[in-house]
Amino acid sequence: MERRMLSHRQYCMVRYLSILAATLALCAGSKAATLQQLTLDQMTQASTAIVRARVTSATASFTGSTIYTHYKLQVTESWKGFAPTEVAIPGGVAGGFRQSFPGMPTLTVGTEYVMFLWTSSTTGITHLTGLAQGLFNLSAQSDGSTLATRPLIGEMMLDASGHKVSDRAVVMSLTSLKANVRTTLASGAAQ
């Protein structure tokens, strides 16, 4: 029997997807979520796409027994991978039913974001990497620069060893965020 070795990227993606699946399963039956805290480098490596995009519309519908809100995207920059035209976030209102899940953000139509995304190979649905951790709000500053902000999520965070850690808001210039992603991608390509 031939054994196939996973590349580091494949291993990280499998590990990330396992953690995400466990987190979503916990979210479905509880009022709070426990998330593995991801660094910017980890999100960059685990994402199949990283984009700067504006949300143009939102609709909710059932996929099986779960309501997903589907946000249409107008991508202005693609920093990694194929630029998706939609991201789906569990929760929303469809058919007179409302579902909500801890750790899930609500996007605003007309707002611009940087999104760290992954597309499921089994469902084809594109999700945020690390739930709300993979979403940065963009805001123009008076000096002409753009600020990228990931606010506190408000859910319990664990490090990779399973120890409780404090969530930290992330605030940086869009230029710094883009440079960090490029550096991580370049160092990953060199390995």
C-alpha cells in the first residue's frame, strides 16, 4: 500500500479545516464559540484566497438545515488565489426562520473589507478563514491612507496548544497588511 505524504500547506489546511468543522459543530449546539487564535501568517497560509472587496448584496437561504447569508463581492484586489465572487457566512433569516452562530460576523452592503477566505472542496462554498478572524474592515483616514481593523471577536480563544488566550484587536495600515501577506506568501514559496 502506497503512503502519500502531505505537504506542509496541505497539512495546515487539513488541520485548519478539522478545527473549523469542530468549531462549527460546537457553535450549532451552544451559545458561545471557542476559536483557535490564528496569527496573520497562519491565516495567510491556510487561505485559498485573500482579497480586497466591497460587498454588493446579501441574500440568505438554506443549505441543508443551515441558513447561510451569501454576500456578493466586487473584488478590487486579489492578493492570493482565485478571486471568488461570493462568501457565505452561517446564519441569517430565510423562510421565516432565523439562525445565528457565535463568532460569525455580519457584513454590510457597500462596505469594503480585506477577506481571508477558503473554499471547501466538498461543497464549493467559500468561507472566512478563522471565522471572524479572517475579516478586516477598511476605513479611509484623513491623511489619505487606509486603516485595516479586525475588532475583538468576543468569543473564547485558545492557542494551538489548547490554552486559553486573550483575543487581540488587530489595527494596521492596509499597506502593512498587504506587505505582511506578501512576505508570508514569499517565505512559503521559498520553503
